[in-house]
Amino acid sequence: MIGTAPSGCTVRPMDAADLPALLDLWVDSWQAAYPSIDFSTRRGWAEGRFAELQGNGASILVAEIDRKLAGLVTVEPMTGYIDQIVVATASQRRGVASDLLAVARGASPSILELHVNQDNAAAVAFYRRQGFVISAHEVNPRSGAPTYRMTWRL
């Protein structure tokens, strides 16, 4: 489902001109979720990660509201893995993340998987409402933070 979504956002494939705003959104969203970590220092990592994901065949889809980026999701169509899903702080709790997951389900209709930090209770609750279940307890290899692998199946 690419087009106008129930939240009023438009979801479309990312284009190269989106990258600076996409990185700003990524930094700002993660900074709001984890204020004790300086995510501006991770901007270069994020830029490289998005390039790596695209190079490996992942789709990067962006949500826009009034021509301003409101969120993004990456999905690997062959595996259903969502490496990144973030929503701009001003657009949170408006249905944008649900719309992004709906588009991800279109790209991978039988399974979606992602990792979420165990201490991110709001995100865990959101994914549960979206039909995801905890399928494994893991550890983020970069940060050492405990994570859940969460899985949605058709």
C-alpha cells in the first residue's frame, strides 16, 4: 500500500533527496527515546546503515505529512526483517507507525521480524497491539542492550 494512508500520511519509496531529512528524523526520534545517548554522534553510522540496507535489497519507505517526513521503515522483502522503523516525535501516536507496518506487510506478507530494546515498553506494547509476539530474548551486539526479537506472521 503506497499512497495516502489512514493517518493522513503518504507512504512512498525513499529517494536520494530525502536522506538529510531522513537522518535528522532518525537522530531526533532516537534522541527522544533515549535522551542519555547522543545520537548525533551516530548519524554517520545511520547513513552507512541505510546505504548498506539498500545495497542488500531492503526497501526504505518514508511517510510524509504535508510534504514533511513523518517516519520511515526499512523492510527486507525476502526475510521480512525490519531493521529500522522510526516516527518523528511530532507525528507519534497519530497512526504513522501503523501505516508504515501496513506497507511493510505488503512487502513481506507472510512474516515480519524486528528487534526492540526490552526497556522500550511503549514500543513493545505497540508491536504487541500490531500482532507481534516475542519470539526470542537477545542482546544488541553493538550496545549490549537486552532486546526482544518480535515476530508477526500472517
